[in-house]
Amino acid sequence: MSAALALAIGMTRSWVTLYTSGLPRELRDARRAEIDSDLWEHQRTAEFLDQPPGGTALQLLARLLLGISSDLTWRLEAGHIARSERSISMNESGTMRSLVVVGVVVALFLIVTGIGAIADALVQGDLASGQAGSALSRCSPEPPWGPDY
Amino acid sequence: MRRKPGHLLPIELAILEVAIRLRMQGASQFYGFLIAKEIKERQEARLLTAHGTLYKALDRLQRLGLLESEWEDPLVAAQANRPRRRLYWVTAAGEAALVPTAETAPRPVAQPRRGLAPS
């Protein structure tokens, strides 16, 4: 896997981990597993079609970036539904709004740095971005592949 | 964005329409990436539907009762050496929801466009 592709996948997984944090386990794990499956299918399809890894990385980044607003609104709706179902009386809305703001800031930082790193990797084959991508990929939650999931 | 209850967005209509076409071609179930790929090809778009847009739409269609889903058998996924897919299918309500729309409005998938699928 190229450094740029590893970085794009790592960024996507990190973002999903971030915006699903705090959701009920079933909901959270389902979304993470579904995105992992999508990433895997996207990567394998690109390999099958012999598409360049750099182009696939940029496509993944675009899919991440352009879906952020939908991710955030889905998170707010899912959190609201989950709270309603649990009938929690404590006021979580302020906490949730704070989390969303923090999430957006972190996501924007990741995206801006990621775009720069991917561009560097594409242009120069930068070893540092490769290490960053690999590290980010390693730090991201392992996909729940296999028969136990 | 506030919507009227039951109002479907273009991406949601596109999912239903493509899913029904896939079923007519023999694929009774679909998964997220497959439907994104089919929509991209039919709309001649340059990019696949964004993750957030796609999975939010699938989630909403499920909550409206227009789609149902189940996770793939873990053994099938393990034998194929890949992550499990979440498999969706269109319900009778989903088919019914598409029919009046298709008669009264332009079909979103039938019109080629450039760029991302609508959110």
C-alpha cells in the first residue's frame, strides 16, 4: 500500500472513530465496520482496475471531506435518538455541541495536514508522510474482520 | 436541513432506483460501496458518493422502512478474506415510494451529471 493511500485510509478511520465516539456500542461498531468494509472494497476495486494509488487516495480523501457535514448531522441525530431511547435526564446537549466543535477542529486539522502530506507523497514520494500514514493506519482501530465480528 | 416527513432527497431516490434495477438484474441485495459504484456509473460522475452522504442516506431509508439490512454471514466474509458487508434490500414500501416519484419527477439517476452524487 502506498504512503498516500495508507494516510487517506488512516484519516478516514480516525474521523469515523472520532464522530462515533459516545454512541451506543451497537450503533458505533456498525458504522465503523461499514466504513471499514467500504474502504476495503474501494481499495480492492481500484487495484482490480489498476488505478494509481495516489488517485485512489485523493478519491478517499474527497469522499471523507465531502461527507463531513452529513457525518456530523447523522451523529447529532443518532445521539439524540439514543438519548431519547435511554431516557437520560442529564443534559448532554452542551457536551455534545462541545464535542462536535472539537471534532470539527480536529477533522479540519487532519484534512489540511493530510492533503499536504498526500500532495507531498505524490510529488516527492516523501518518506516522512509514508511513516505518518503507516503510523496513523496502525493507530486507527483495527477493522473487525473475521468470523468473530 | 428540515424536510417534510416522507420527502426523499435525490441521493435517497437514486439508491432506491439503483437497488431496484440491481434486483431486476438478479442481485437482490446490495452493500454500500456497490451502490455508490453503481450510482457513479449511471450518473457518469467523476467521484463516488461521499461516505457521510451515502451512509446517512442508507440509515434514513432504513428508518423510514424503505430498506432493510442484515450483516453478512461472518463465514462467507472470512472465506472471501474481507470485512463483512452490511447487506441491504428494498422493502415493498421502498418500491411503492419510488413509483409515484418516478411518474411525477425527473429520474435522478437517468440524468448524467458531473461531480459527486447529490447529498
